[in-house]
Amino acid sequence: MSSHPSPAVVVDPDRGMHTREVALRPAGPGEVEIEVRAAGVCHSDLHIVNGDWPTDRPLVLGHEAAGVVTGTGAGVTGLEPGDHVVLSWFAPCRRCRKCAAGRAWLCTETRAVENTLPDGTTPFTDADGEPVWPYLGLGAFTGRLTVPESAAVKVPRELPFEVGALLGCSITTGIGAVTNTAEVRPGESAVVIGTGGVGLSVVMGLALVGADPIIAVDLSPERREAALRFGATHALDGAATDVAAWCRRELGGVDHAFEAIGSPRVIETLPAMLTSGGAAVLVGMAPTGATGAFDLFDLADQGKRILGCNYGSSVGQIDIPKLARLYLAGRLPLDDLIGTTRPLSEVEAAFADLEAGSGLRTILRP
């Protein structure tokens, strides 16, 4: 028995992005049904819309969201109707070796990246009864969705849904890059290249742990201003400054260099920014198949490290409630990351906001 159809933002290989009515089947075993209250607009959605990441099937977009549990399937023990949840797009299986070792962000059995539920199915159908698939296992640009229990993380009721949505992806990725991947300690120096939504979250994470100095680099004056508000001590124009030379001259190199763009050309410059023993952290997602060249003698001789960072090396069930509590305690200025709030019908304008690149997030409300 499916729910009444509701509008969803769909990308179709033939028709591109459009709004389509979809019906939702109820939660099955191990699944929960969610009423979406807020969804963030992320570059990973834009990559699908503009064809950077091609899809061979119709997808309901949206993977950064928060809402309320409206139903649970058999075997669900940790959630009940009325709970407020953040949706975590990388739903771990909780059984593989990586999950058992506490490294759920490296889960080898998740089906989320295949745009399906764990059993390989989709909860959505269109007016013709044809399947429409959930992007990254969620498909949050609609009013209701069904997800595995491991994709829904209970959070305090006082957490605003707009903030909760961003905890589902960009904030957890950026702050996790600092606290989990790089394990930055108080007083260590850091440079952040690219201060969009994720880069600003990296800056916020660095301020949270007491890094100093924090150098933000961006081409946009507006983004550089935002980075200073979020805790950067310096802001450099990447077009006008040789950042590696600046880091060596002013600081003798930094302890940590974060790249939040996904540009192979920029990533290649990171090791030259580092002091001996420093770490370059790859937070932005480069195109598949992209390669880079590094001074291998320098890496070995100076003991420098290059760290890959997927989802901030975060375990959603642990890190998302932790960040929610820090926000509610006044330790993270997450409200300031939210730019515009729009109804779902204005999704095209929301993507235009994203491409304009202020660094602030647009929120869609179903």
C-alpha cells in the first residue's frame, strides 16, 4: 500500500531535472518512514543535474535532510514515530569489518552509493508504477521518504530542522575532516583552500579545536569575509597570492592543509604548504580518474602525509548527535551557514544560489 503521490524533484537521463509525482511504499523490515522538514542543496546534487556524474535511471535528488519519523518497520528498535532525525546519506551496514572496527564511513556493504536501499530496491514509484530511485539511498527532495534505520540519526527536538539538514552532509564532512581525519590539536596551524559550505565547516571545526593561525583561501571576497566571521585569522585571495610561498615565508609551513574544492591542480600544491610532518587533507571530491603529481622525495624526506577524507571520517550515529549538542551549547555558529530558505518548487533557483557560490547553504522546504 503506497502513500498518496507527492511532488519530487527528479533527474532523468532523458528529461533532465523536473518535478514529478511519486508514491512512497511504507517502511519494511529494518526501515523507517520520514516526513522531510528541510533539505540542503549540495554540490553532489549539482554534479548529477549538470551531468558530471551521469545516471542511467531516474533519481529523486536530495541527500542532506532532516525530518520526523512517521512510521517504523518490523525490527526497528532505536526509533519511533515522532522522533526528530537527521538523515545520514552513507547508511552503513553495521556488519562488515570496517563497521565492526568503528570505521563506518568505509563500510564495504552499503548500497547507498548505488542509489538504492540496502536490499537493492527503491521505495518510490511514479504515476505509471515505474521505479524512481533514491539518490544516495535517500531522495530527500520530496515530502516523505523511506530509509534504513542506520540512515536516520535521532537528534534533540530543539535542533532546528534547517541546521539538522546540514548536519547530514556538509557540516559533518567539514568538521569531521578536522577532528577525525586530521586530528588537529590546539595551537596547530592550518590553511583551508576553498570556503564554500564544506570549507566554511572546516574553518568552524578548526576554530572549535583551537587551531591557530587559520588561513582561509578563496577567489571570492564574499567567501573570504565569511571565513573570517567563522574563525579564520587570515584570508588570502588564491588568484593574487602564491599560497605555498606565503605559508613557508610567514609560518615556516603549516601543520595541516585542507583542500575543499576537489581540484587536482590545487591538490598538487598542498604538500609545498606544509611544515615537516604536516598533513594534506583531501576533503573536496576530485573527478573520478583524476590524478596528481607530487615531489616524492620531499614527502618522504620531510615525513609529510596526504590523507583522504570521506564524509569527515565520521560515524553518523556518533558524530551527528555530538555536533547537534555542540550547536545547542553555543559552540558552533551553524545558523550563519544558512543563506536562503525556499519552497521545493523553487529548486532551480536554489541550484542557481549554489552556483553563485556565496558559501552559504540554501534550504528547501517540501
